[in-house]
Amino acid sequence: MTLLALTEALRQGRGLLLKRDIQPFARAFPHAPSSPRLGPRSGEPIRNGDDAAAIPDGDGHLLLAAEGMLPGFVAAAPWFAGYCAILVNASDIAAMGGRPYAVVDVIFAGDGLDLEQLLAGMRVASEQLAIPVVGGHTSHIAGETALAVAIVGRARSLITSFDAHPEQDLLLAIDLRGAYHGRGNNFDAATEAPAEGLRAQLEVLPEIAEAGLVRAGKDVSMAGIPGTLVMLAESSGCGAVLDLDAISRPADVPLERWLQTFPSFGYLLAADRDHTPEIIARFDAVGVACARVGRFCAERAVSLTLGGEQSIFWDLQQAPLTSFSKEA
């Protein structure tokens, strides 16, 4: 496949295009109003559009996030959906340089749902990641199941989607030790992994934030690697060049599929060039592949390079994706 054909195929990815649904929220709530309840930090902005809300709290930030699971996914794989509901929330807290404290869930159990399997998946993830489920809401309804989980955590030093700068290195940290779950693009490197290994991986994010090595990044989402990069660049008010030749992937996975994959552990990070080697070494120490896969630039577009060719993947000057921006 040529780079132009690959670029067009990725541009039409469902996971990417669903991110446009965020635009009405971004227009309605570009940022959260300051609250006098925050005391001396009441003037500090709370910017919407990140992996988790970062609320000023003492000498750090309280982190709050939530994820909903698609009803079709819950119906087809209740155990895995329950597991993922905890895992993706933990990833959002880690993406902000934080450590998770606890979760609550909302379950409207629909017709035919194996509720015990759903809860079992949540319980395994809760125990693996040491994140207690401390409450929520459960009831039965007619029709499809609705599942959502919210999480709270805390960060001493933030990693945000708003602080990438031109000329910084673009790094990808991703766990390659897994397999796809079902026919979709969910790459599972977690359910069979030892608990101590998963916790050590997630701990790298707050550690590199507190060491001053990283200030900007984003959890690779259902938008895939290029789509998540568009969201990061858009929020930071810059652009990026992604070198597809530099991306590590499992040997049996085609590039097109890997670029649209939702990994159980995957993060895009912005780093100053002199910090890159130490960041890579820290991920390598916990068995996570990390490499420089491009750079950030001033031009507000995300471009892809492959085999010496380059094409524009998303021109943010012409079309927003989520509409979140640090200028809002």
C-alpha cells in the first residue's frame, strides 16, 4: 500500500472519526470555570479536553475521569468489557502523570447480560491494578446494557495534552507483549500479565513527570496512534510529523491495523531531546517498547512519513478534530 492510500484509509477510521462527536462539548465547555472552593489556587485554569480533569489540590492536582463502554461491546464480551472499564480509566490517570485511588461504576444491566461475568472482569482488573471499586449504581433495565466507570487519582506533577512544543521529540511507549481480543482492534497486553508488572508500567508515567522529563502526552485511544497524535497536537496548538518506519509493532500485525489499534498500554509523549534517552531507558526497564517516532512542529498539521515519502494526515488549520485548544 502506498503512503497516500494508507493515509486515506487511516483518515476514514471509525475510531478516529468518532472523536468529532466531542466538538459540541468543546464549544459548550472550552474550559471549566474557576471555583472559590479551590482557595488560593482558585485562579488556576481547569482545561477541558484532557485524558482526565486536573483540579488544583494542595501542592498537586486531583484527577477525575470517566469512561463509557459501548453497549455492543458489553453484550459481546461482558468479562472483557468489565476489565477494560477499569483499565482504560487507570490509563487516563497515568497519562496525566497521576496515580489512581479508587473507582465507582454505573451499571444498567440489560436483557440477557451475564452480570456475574461483567463484575468478574471488573474485579480482576481492580485487584491486578490495586484500584478498589468503592461504590456506584446498579439496576436492571429492559434493552441494552449501559456501563460507565469513573475514577479519581492524584498527580504531583502533571502531564497534559496542552504542553507539547515545536521541536520536541515525539515518543511512543507501547507494550507489544499481547494479542488482539476478538476481531476488533483492541490489543490486550494486560489480562494475562502479572499484577506487579502492570503496576510497574503505570508507575513510570508519574515517575517521569515528577523527574521533570515529560510535561505533555496522551494515552493512545480508539483513534489509534495517528488520531491520538492529532488530538495532542490540536490541544497544544502545534503540529507533528510521525515517522511510520520508526514505530515498533508485533511481527504478525500489518502496519495499517497497528496504527488503528487501541492498545492496553500505549502513550504518546513530548520530550526535550536531551531527556529522550532516559525516558526510553525507564520504559525499557519495565519491558515496554519506547522509541522516538517523530517530532513536533509549528505548522498546525499532522503529517506521516514512510519510506522517504511524506503526506498530510490531518490539517488542523482546515478541520478541527475535537476542537479543544489551549487558546480556548
